[in-house]
Amino acid sequence: MKSHHGAEPSKLKVIGIPEGLMIFEQKQLWKKFFESLGCHAVCSGHTTKRIMNSGIELCCNETCLPVKAFTGHAASLCGKADCIFIPRYSSVCSHEKSCPKFCGLPDEVRISLNNKTKFLEIDIDFNRDSKKTQKSLDLLAGELGRSPKTVRDAFDSIVKPGLAAEVSPNRSCSYEPGAPVLAVLGHPYMIFDRLLSMNLIGKLQDAGYRVMTPYDVRRSVRRKNVAPFLSDSFFETGLDMLGGAQALVNLPELAGMVYLSSFACGIDSLVLEIIEHKIRNGRRIPFLKITIDEHSGEAGFDTRIEAFLDMLPNTESIRREKIV
Ligand code: SF4
């Protein structure tokens, strides 16, 4: 019997998709990919306290918060899917590399979950060895009982165009002059995840600000603004933040910047310093850096945000307008 997408049913019917790290923004791509191959895709949903706590229990202390969250998402799918999909992102485009934690993610999660379920992976390495990707797609084809050509075609038409898209599928990239802007910098799976970010964006919007992020800037503009750091010795997410921050800092309505960083993130520790240095030596706008881990409390977090907003020159008038 054929699935509703017209493909023959797959050997592995239900694929679990953990909604963390890079899949946080790309879940629709992967869902569509597996469904086009006749599988049923189950996503883990929003990060909850239960997911976070299980990730914290399963991972070693030194792991960054988003990897702990991802592991919790994967654990929540055990028993709900025939296998869990964890891509190995070494590089999504030539001359760029991904964070090393992305490269080792399938191994890290497999060990943390003690191999208690079946895993599927695809190697994505468009910088050094795109043949690796083809090989892993062929292995996947065997697992799913599909022809290698079917799987390669589905990957090329559905996933590949979305991996390094100009505009993130969930972001607008539109800019209209208006209310004062606060730029929020950080990895997308941190700043757009309500639980990990403690709803930072919502809180700033409630205070009357328009929030923009590096992902509201087109990818080509982010790359254009990142010089002199554009090289294959820098990590892709770092380039996004550096180039995005450099583009946003020129907005006339910019009132301040908030950098939300995860404890133990090597990329943040470097990028944050470079951005702060650039701001201190250029347009001196208020800049708040917040580093969080699983022990960070929301009350202390809110106090820091409040204090920062109180420091901004036009906060009072914005708040009065909002009340009226
Ligand atoms: S970029 Fe930072 S936060 Fe993201 S996975 Fe790597 S170390 Fe963790």
C-alpha cells in the first residue's frame, strides 16, 4: 500500500525528530524529507522542563545547555518512534565549518542514551567531502528500504536548498522603520526557544521594543558584513552572529544589544568578545551579555533585563506609550 505522499511504506515506519540544535529551525525540512520517503515523522515538540531535566541527567556537566536540551528531546522520543534521526552537520556549505559539537552529536547522544534505541544519521559535509554525504544517504536508503536514487533525489530537492537558505524559513527578514529596536544575539536554538531563553524576546517585546536578531538579516548580508573573519577557520554559527550584529549595529533605531550565551559554548566566548570590542570602539550602544546554564534562575535573569531596560535613554517614554 502507498502512503498519502505516494511513496511505498518504509521499512522503518516512524522516525523521531528531536527539536533541538540545528533541527530547531529545520524540522519542517527533515519532516518533509522523511514523509516523502514514506515514513511517518514524530517531532519532540517544544522544550519542556521535563525534557531539559532529562538532558541534564543524561549528559556530562561540561556539555553546553543546547546539547543537553537536544539529548533530552532525543530521550523523549524513545518508545515513540522506531528510530531517532540525528544528522551529523560537519559543514552546510563550502568554506565553512559547523561547531564541533554538531559533528559529534550522533555519537554523543548514542552514548548518553546508552544505545537504547535505533538511530539514523546523515553526514553533511559540503566543505571537505561531499561524497561522505552521498555515502550516508545510500546507507540511509538501505535502512529505509528505498533506492539510493530516491533518497538522494529527496535530499537534493527538499533538504539541500534549505540548509544554507538566504532567509531562515521561520524568520521574516523584513525591516520597517518604527519603534526602538533591541537586537538579540545568540544561536537560534537558544534565543527562539522559550524555555532556554526564559522568553527573553517576549519580555523585551512586552516592554515595548521591536526585537531583531541576526536571522532577520539575509544570509548573504551577514556574510558580507563579517569580513575580515570570513574564512574556513571560523565556525558557521559564529559568522552568522558576527555578520548579523555588524549589520544590525547600523540601524538608526537601535537602542541596545543583548547577547544571550550558553555556558560552555566555545564559539560564544570568542564571538561575544569580538562584538563587544567592536561596539566599544565604534557606535557605543548599550550592550548586555547574559550567560546562562541550567542553574540560572528566572528571577535573577528578569532583574538583569529590567536593570538594562531602565538604563536605556527612552525606556520611560516607550512604557508610557504602551500604558496609554
Ligand atoms: S555552538 Fe555553542 S551552544 Fe551551539 S552546540 Fe556548539 S558549543 Fe553548544
